[in-house]
Amino acid sequence: SSITIKEIFLAVEEGLDLTPCTVCTGLEAEDPCVRMDECLVNSVWREASEHILSYFESITLAAVLEKNQDQVNLLLQRRAAAADS
């Protein structure tokens, strides 16, 4: 199975939340938003966050490397040259 970009973000503990309110559940004492009950756009941010998570889940590391093969080769050449000097 291929590694997705979402898996990479999660592995390095880099959040994918658009705003602090997308992690609000209304159930936890440490929720960052105290106005969740009266917020009119929380559902909008949640849906946007779901779309972004789905997008990053659909992209594999292999696809990114393949799409950018010329840049990858250039970076590898630069690293090899730097190691030789």
C-alpha cells in the first residue's frame, strides 16, 4: 500500500485543521472554543476540513515524487555535489 500525504502529516504530528474550531467537539473541557453552541460557521469549517483531509488522503507520496521527478532529480544532484565537496 502507498503512503498518503495525510499519513505523513499525521506521523509528524502536523495538524491538518483549518482553524482551532475544527477540533472542537463540545464535549471536552479543553476545547479551544467556548462559543461553539452559538457559532454559525462551525459546520462550514468542519466540512471544509473534511474535504482537505479527503484530498490529502487521495494523494500518495509516490504520486508527488513522480509528478515532480525533474525537481527530485535536481535536488538529488545538488546533494551529491555538496557531499563530494
